[in-house]
Amino acid sequence: MSPTEIAPESPTASPAGGSHRQKNPGLVVYLCGLGTVGLTLFLVGLLNDTDFNIMGWYWFFVVPIGAMIVGAVAGLGYALGSRLMDVKIRGGFLLVVFLTAGLNWVASHYVTYRHLSEQLEETSRESFTFGAYMRAVSENFAFKDRSGKVGKPLGKVGYLFTILEMGGFSIGTLIPVLLLGLRPYCHQCGRYLKKTATRIVGSEMDLRDLKKLKKAEKIERIESSAREVIEKGRALFEEMTATPGYPEVLERLTALPEEANKKALAAVHFHLWKCPDCEGHVVKSTLTNVTLNGQPNQAELAVLDRTNAPEPVVSES
Ligand SMILES: [Zn+2]
């Protein structure tokens, strides 16, 4: 395992090399995340005071979409820290982020509780415990109808929505780091790769060739276009796989024209990424094709990963 990855067994590992590195990147990433989580929950609290409860948004009454959105915003700091510190986030750290988010959520309710408690008379303050506050919040949970009128409190069912809200928030905080996790990474140097070239291999036929055709003929043209570009794409991919290193891969790819027909029925997109510190690079190829329902279809074709592996590793599906 590379020293700049965050894993629970090495939370204090210091990375080798690179003057831009901090001694304890994991802690910096964690503090960046805590910062945005704290700030987001603070803003949500302010919105709550204006009767705008974004945490209470549900999709089809069960998916806590509001809490997930808030979580995703709150979790931006983890991804930002990870990107700036060039730290790859791993499974153990994700668990820490998830559990911390749950605690942060409880803490934000505790702050509200203390705030309310301070406004009470001394005598009633004693019976108003944090547990009593959470019970009241849960059992008084109610949905608003379209006109904004608040419905009946859900009572015991409200606990379910309290749990959903906390879970949705915690899951949401993971979204930014999971998205960043898709970005290629050089484990040898501990750096995120940078995109250096993108080229598109498009089909001969484009949308204009579909006009006035029957449905079956349209499907046939789209399918043959997809086969055509997959074939061309595979040939180029094999050429790149046979090269000794990055300069040759870049040369092969940039030999393709920069401009591509945006109306092509099918196309293979090539993306080349390179490590800023070494010759490590990754090529990803993706197929896109038009469909009759108007939604483009996308599928990953092949990945050439030449980062930390001694021999080029090719995975093709
Ligand atoms: Zn590298």
C-alpha cells in the first residue's frame, strides 16, 4: 500500500517525497471535511429557523433526498482535501467519514436542543432532556401537502424518518469522495493523474442518416454504427497497448483529428490521463451511441492502466 493512502491501520503515516506534502495528509483531509460538514449543518440550522427544512425533503415519502443533498454538500471538504493533498481515500476512511457524519448530525441536533433548553424556565429545563427533545422531533414529524399545509404528526412512525434522515445525511457525505475515487491515481507517486488528451472516433453515419427511416432500419443503422466504432476503437486501443510508453500513446491518440462529428450515431471516446511526477498513465475508452428514445447510451469499453503496475495491465469487457 502506498504511504499516501488513507487506511485505518496507518492514519498517521507520512508520505515520502514531494515538498508539497504535509506530514499527516489524512488528518488534513479529515479536518477539511469536518469544516464543510460543520459549516453546512450551521447553514441548514439557519434555514430551519426560517421554516425551510431541506432535511425533511423526501422522494416518494421514503428516499431522504434532502438529507442526502445536504450530506453531499457537507462532504465536499473531504474530496477537496483529498484532491489538494493528493491523498487517495480508501474503504476504512470512508467508514470513518460515514460514522463521523452520523455523530455530526447528532451534534447539530444537540446544539439546537441546548439553544431551546436555554430559553426555558429553570423548572421545566430539568425535565427537557436531549432524549425528550429527540422524541418530540421524531414524533412530531409531519409531511406538508402541495399547498404547504402541515399534515398530522406521524407519531411513532416518525422515528423511522429520523433514522432515514441521519442515514441519508451520512451516505450523502460519501458522494463527493466516491466521485473523486473514479479519477485515476498513481499509487507509486501518490498523485492524482491529470487529463492530457481526449479524442473521439465517430461513426460514418450520423443523425441525418436516420431521417424518414422505419424503426427497424434506424435500429439497424445505430447498431452497425456501434459495431463500426467498436472495431475502430479496438484497433487503436491495441496499437496503444503495444507501445512502450507514454509519449507513443500520446502520439497515437493525438494523430486523430481534434474535431469530431457531434451528430455521429456512435462514437468511442478516448481519455488519456498522466501522472504529474512520472510516466504513469491511464487510457479509458467509452462507447456512446444514440438511441431511439433520445437518451444517449454510454458504456465503458476498455481501460489501459500503466500507473504502478510493472507490466501494462489491460482489462477489457
Ligand atoms: Zn506517478
